[in-house]
Amino acid sequence: MLGEVGLDRAARVPFPSLSEDSSSCPNGETSFRRELSPFTIPFAHQLAVLEAQISLAVELCRHVSLHSVKAPQPTRELLDRMSATHGARWLDISVDLHSCGLSPQVWLAIEVSSRLYRT
């Protein structure tokens, strides 16, 4: 399965920062905690990477765990494009769509052309 891929309009690039408390590490080393920077990942880049990942999943006949955060219309367009691009092979895989905000109407429209599972 191809897991934890998707689109996220709320995504920000993380960067490590030193923790003030090194007592939490048993060996006395300084621990790092993850903080989010103000920088975002361009949406066009996310789409390009995701399309390549899904195309590989179709080629290898692997199911996909896909998240869609604040991107209902681009997600619908992506799934329609993948269906048109891959034809019958698209139906050989299942897509588990989670963390999405698709309306019931949009969900029904794409459910017809794709084997999607909403969690």
C-alpha cells in the first residue's frame, strides 16, 4: 500500500529546534522538538509529486491511503484525471480517502468513477 500521501493546503514546513529540557533524554543528549515554520509547500508541487506517486501505485497495483486537507475540488479533479489517465487499471486499486472535507454531493460524483473508501 502507498500510505500517507495527499494534498494539504494547511501544510507548513517543519524545522527542528533545540529543547530547553535535556533531562527527557536518558543519555543526557539534548532532545529536539518539531516546530512548524511559516513556510508552505507550493500546491502545484504537492500535486505533481502526488500524481507521480499515484501513477506508480497504479503501475505496481498497490492501494493508496490518501489524505485531502482543505482541498476538496483539487482532490476531485486529481481523482478524475487519474481515472482518465489510467483507465481500467485505475479500477484495479482502492483509494482510502481520509481527512477530507468533501461534501456528500462531491463524494457521490467521484465514487461512481473510482473505488474510494472514506474513513
